[in-house]
Amino acid sequence: MTPSFETDQGATELNVKTALLNTLGADCVELSPSEITYYSQDYYSRGMDVEAVLRPDSIEALGRCVALAEELGLAIFPRGGGYSYTSGYLATQSGVLLDTSRMNRILEINAVDNYVTVEAGCTWAKLDRALREHGLRTPFWGPLSGLHATVGGGISQGSISLGSGEYGVSSESVLDMEVVVAGGRRIKTGASGQPGHPPFFRNYGPDLTGLFCSDCGAFGIKAHITLRLIKRPRYTQGLSFGFDSFADCAEAAAKVATEGVAADNIGTSRRRLSDAANSGTLLDNVRTLLRIGRSGNGVFDGLKRMVRTVRAGREFATDAECSMHYVVEGATQAIVAAKADVVRQAVGVLGTKIANTVPNAMRAEPFKDHAMFSSTGQRLVPPSAILPFSEIVDCNRDFFAALEDFEERMAPFNMNVLIATATVGTTGFLFETVIAWDDQGDEFHHRHTAKSVMDSIAHIAPSPEARKLAGEIRALMIETAFKHGGVHLQIGKTYPYMRDRDAGATALLKTLKSHVDPSGKMNPGSLGLPL
């Protein structure tokens, strides 16, 4: 039953906060203005201030939070690690933010049936550390922001990075989920949907698990997630190639992807590489070098990797316009060597071998603090799309042709657009346009960026005009990708998921939404579904 509130707005807010505290307890409810400010921001934007931040520590507590918020007429905005840049968890109406970070336990590692079950707030880095002790791994094993990014957030947003070359997006490694929907109700999606059945299999009947993947919390809040396991590959090898043109790079990347042998891959322009290579302190670089050594296949291989890295130095892309970097992995050195040969043959004459510093460093330290500022102190935002291989070159051409109209306005803010790329499975090409400009950050940036970096840019004035222009360029990128058949991960409330969507699919989505969320309070606005 919905509580009766006084008409005075201040009294209403007080009654809501009192009801939250009295029902959920002080450990679960955060009301301080500084925390409200922080949780009402993401990597790029600010939303409405929420009424409170709720921090459940179990699926039972999560159910109580959802039920009470709905009873109080409050919208619910679920948050994982917080690294969304598409307003994924930002409030669009009066509501509470539901922080899942206290739900971070690893519930079961089953090395016989090859699955692991975690609470949604468990980070990818924590999960990987635990599995490493058992010689196991999930196929997709996290985004590069996995120190803070959570498994629940990654499944909600459709993460890619580590393992995506062979195993695709995060949801392709999911077997089963237990989701809390409106009213605090629970839904089990896979084999565990029947009493006594373990969560070992996904495709038993209609794929209910898939309905709650990449939904950005629009349908429910993930509580328990089960992922499949594979034996952790014992051997790895990094390969890097430079290309004279984006077209050559894209053609080679498509050929390598089709072979299905590279677990990880990342590509970038020479300028982006130079910026990344020159970032960090001397101590950071020494630590990375040591990690590269420890990542080798034995002592001697580790020493060779360190020597090659030192010889390569910091200028590891020479005069190449673009570069691609690969990691191949396997149970034996022979398997890894064979996969590396396949990659080299696929690249062929399109590219030139360069020092493999990037892939070695990526595997030596896969999870790092996610950069929100470049090494020169510029603020960053990375809008992206996944395109068919057949469209990527034309999309790149059209985007930069249209960007020429912005150049005069970009100059006063030292604004630039850099490109990062990757392939996802055998069919998709990630096109990420990293927009960089001179600006200050918000509270979110201060909490997630080293003090030394924030101190170094303290003299830079906040620039709302630059932020507005960055938003226009982001919109240009989204429109260009849409015209070339692009799709998006981390849809949030930014990417045009519902635009011109098939009428039958639209009706089905709205029907599903109304069933699991009849009051429309579960992350309203996410996926572009009606508020």
C-alpha cells in the first residue's frame, strides 16, 4: 500500500527518507548530499539528484529495496561499477539509485560442471583472481575497466574486451541468472528455473537468460549470475602490426577475425598509441615491465619479453597510420604458435610487423584504472558503435568528412578525435571515436582519477561550451554509424535502440516491459523505452 504523504514538498521528502531508513536500516541507506551528488553522475554526464542511494548486501535485501521503492512511488536506477558514459544509471525522474557493490560474493565455483555463480556486484578482477587459483577462466573475462566494473554491469551493458575476439560479448558467456524485477519478485532464467536443478545450462527452451542481457536494467536487476568456465590457457603470445591506411587495417582485421583464433585484439591510430605509450610515471612503467616478465611462458620467455619491450622503447608504432594488436592463447606452445601463424598469414602484405609491447602489456596487467583523462590532461569520452566489416571503411570516411565542419569550433578547446578499434567474434568491428578536449571533471572524475592527474589539470577552467561541442560530435558519430547499420553496446539512455525498430519487436519489448515492470519504475528511459 502506498504511504499517505503530506502535501508540503519538504515533508514529503522527509517521509520518504524516514520510510527508507526505518524499513531498510542505516547500513543500506545513504542520504548524505556529497554521496547523492557523486551517484548522480557518470563518466560523462549528470542526471537528476536521486532521493537516496540504496546499498543492499544480499538478494533478499535487494528484493526489499525494490519493493519499498515501488511502494513509495520512486523509480529505481541500478548501478554496478559506475563506468557508464551513456547515462545508463542516471535518474530521469524522482527515484533512488541502487548500488550493487556490496553484493560482491563469489557463491560457487563448480569445476566439475564448469560454471561459476557470483553476485552481480562482484568485479571482473575479483572473479578472475579467484578462478586463477583453480586454473579456470570465464571465456569472456572482463572489460579493461574490470578493477571496478562489475559482472552485473557488464552483462547489463554488453561489455567487450578480454576474450571477445574468440568468445564475443559478455552475455555469450552467461548460462543462468536470478533477476529481481518490480515488486521484489525473482525470476530464474536457465536450468535453475526448476527445483533442485543447478544453473549449468542456458538453452533449455526459450532463452529467458538472453532477455535480461544487455537490457541496461530496464527489465530487472541482476542479483546472481552464472557464467561458464574453461580451462585457463597456459600459453599466450602477442602480435602487433602497423598499417599505412585505415582501409588496410580494417581489411586485415576482418580476415583475422574470420579465422577465429585471436582471443584479444585492439587497434588504434598512431597518435593514440603515442599518447598511451607516454603515459604513467617511471615507476608505473617499471611495474608494467615486471608484469610483462611474469606473464611469460616460463622464466626465460618472461626475460625475453622484457628485453624485447626495452628494445622496442616507447615509440612502438613507428610511422604506421594504424595498428592492430592481438593475443593468441592455448593449452600448448604448439597451439599458440599455430594460431600466431594463422594471424600472420591473414594479415599478409597488408601490414608490417611491429613490436608487440601493447598486447604483452595488456595481458600482463589486464585490469587497470580506466583513464578519464589523457596523459596530457584532456578529458575523454569514447562513443562507439559495432559495424559490419563491409561498412567500416565507409563509416570512417563519412564521419571524418563530416567532422571537418567542426574543426574551426574545436580549435579553441584543443579538441581532437582519436580512433580505437577492435573486432568482436567473427562478425563485428568496433569503431570507437575518443573525443578529447581541455576541461575540468566532476566529482565522479575526482574519485576515479589519481590525485596527481587532477592536480596537473587544476589550472584548466571548466568548459561547458566544450562539453556541448563534444556532445554534438558524439551525436554526429551516432548518426553516421546508424546510417551504416551500426549497433551499440552500453545502450543506456543515449544510443538509438528503439528508433525505427520493427513494429513486431517493438510491441514485444513493450509487452515484456509492462509484465516485469507494470508501474514503469525500473530504470525509466533505459533502452529508449517510454518514461
